[in-house]
Amino acid sequence: MRRRDLLKLGALALIGARTPWVLAGTGETRLLSAASDADGHHYVIGLDETGAERFRTALPGRAHAIVAHPDGRHALAVARRPGRFIVVVELSDGAIVGQIDASEGRHFYGHAVFSADASRLYATENDYQRGEGRVGVYDVRAGYHRVGEWPSGGIGPHELLRDGDTLIVANGGLRTHPDQGRRTLNPEAIHPSLVWIDRGTGHELARNDAPAEWQRSSIRHIAALADGHVAVAMQHQGDSGGQAPLIAIAHPERGLRPLYAPDTLQRRMRDYCGSVTADADGSAFAVSAPRGNRILFWSAAGDYLGDIRVEDGCGLAAEGRRGGFLISDGRGGLHRHDAHGGTTQALTVHPAVRFDNHLLHL
């Protein structure tokens, strides 16, 4: 079953007891992912460094990204668009210790980020009556009380990063409404952008607008590289026959520079990149193309480093070494890859679950 088929499963897991099902592990929780099973139940799953499962906690719906609190004790599971929850879990055992509900007229887009001092949480949101992107601002120390919001600088904000006192927001350009599910309401007027926002004031500092020929390539996921550069992964709306840009490097002053894989691979990606992450020192980055069953690797300078085949591989995380990446897939698999050495190792398989789009390595 492919990831998109999970959308058709109607059953949802309800949050039950505070103590989730815990399996024996070999160490501390180090890996986290949203996941689903064939019966339509949705979870956040904690794994140790070897890939052994430490906990599996039921969620009220499908989550997208997992965000670690800087204290190392908690993590947040952010609802997939157009979901309205962010669940707070203990990393020791997966127990649910809180939940953030979207404000009236808003829903979440699957991503959030903490401030450096963990006093604020910033989440990408949709003002779905106006069709405008927002960045919701939450006071963490006041129990995640919502204290305001800022314009995201575009429509359909998805992933956001923090770079010092700056937030970087990927505006996908797709207008949606929860009454219409995930249907794109502006297919002929998509305007993707990457926007730099002052974290203290919400003022826009810089922006990269996709050029006219890129207008249908929705900017979805981003990763921080060295010297203020950002790796970009896109999802083209339609069938470009392998012509649309799907990967780019961006800079607030130098704009967007597209990167293309070898021709055969570019077509095989089927106009869709699932996620992007940089390695431990920002010298390389990985991009997943789950529809093409490929993971691609690039240097921070934009040099193509090669690819590997992973069936429905999408989740990516940096290991604590140069060129090291961890990869999760929609078949419950977990893999390790060295982008510089070119070696790949299968760590474990959890056949009863399908890992979602993103993987977090603590």
C-alpha cells in the first residue's frame, strides 16, 4: 500500500490511556517517526539507535513531522494537513502529556519549530477562509498558549526552519480548505516561495519567489546548509515528463538555483520529492523521491553524489557523522547510508507499520 492510499482508510485511532504499548528496546529513544498501520490506525513511534521499537503511541489522526523539544524530554507530533492537533509525548515512554489544538479558522500543515531558548513554538498554519498562510506563535512555558500569528508570506506554508533569529518558511503555493480535504483550489495560480522572517517581529526580511517556469513546482521541504544556504525539495503539480525542477539550493540574496538529476533518474522521480535533510556538518544533503523509490545525495555546493534504491523511502535524518544519513520507508524499513563512502546498511524492518514522510534523529 502506498502512502497516498492511507488517506482512503477511514478508521482513526483514539487517544486512550496515558501509558502506551511499550516494547523492549536496547537503549534510549533516539529515532522518532509518525506511522500508520494497514487498519488505518496512526501513531508516533520511538526507536532506539539500532531501530528497535521502544514505544508506539496512538494518535487522534495522521501526523506528519515530529519535533523535539530542546530539553530532550518531550517531542511533538504535528498533524498532517488539514489536521488540527499537535500532541506532546514523553520521550522516555511515549506517554501523552499534552495537546495543542488549532485555533478557530486555522489548521496545521505538519511542521513546527522551537526557538533556541524553547520559549516559543512556531507552526505553519492555514487561514482557510482567506486562503492565506500563517505562522502561529505559541508560548511554550505557558502550556503552549497561542500568543499570536504572522503572515507566512505566501499560500500553503509547509516546512519551516530556524536560523538564529530568523525563520525560513517554504510556501508551497497550494490553496486548500478542510471542507475540500487536500484538493488544490488554485491549480492555475500556484505561486511557491521561500521567505525569511524576523523571529522577534514577524517582519519579512527576504524572499525567493519561484520564477514563472517553476510556478507549478510547489516548494515543500527545506534543510539548512552552510553559509546561509538552504536545500529545497519540491513537488510538481501535474506531469512534466521529467522537465520540472524538483531540487534547488536557495540563498536570501542569491535566489534559487535548480539542480537536476541525470535524465533517466529525473523522469523516474515522477515529479515528486518527499523530504530533504542535511548531514551533520551541512556538507551534503539527501532528498527522497518515494514515487520513484530513490534517495538522491548532493554536496552542499550542488554536486550530484549518487542515489540508492529504497522502496517507498521518504523519511530522512542526519546521523552524527559527515555524510551519514538514516532513511525510513513506507514498508517499515530503516536504513543507514554513507553519502561519501557510498555504502548502505539495512538496520531493521517493522512490517506491521508504514513510516510516514519524516524521520527525526535525536
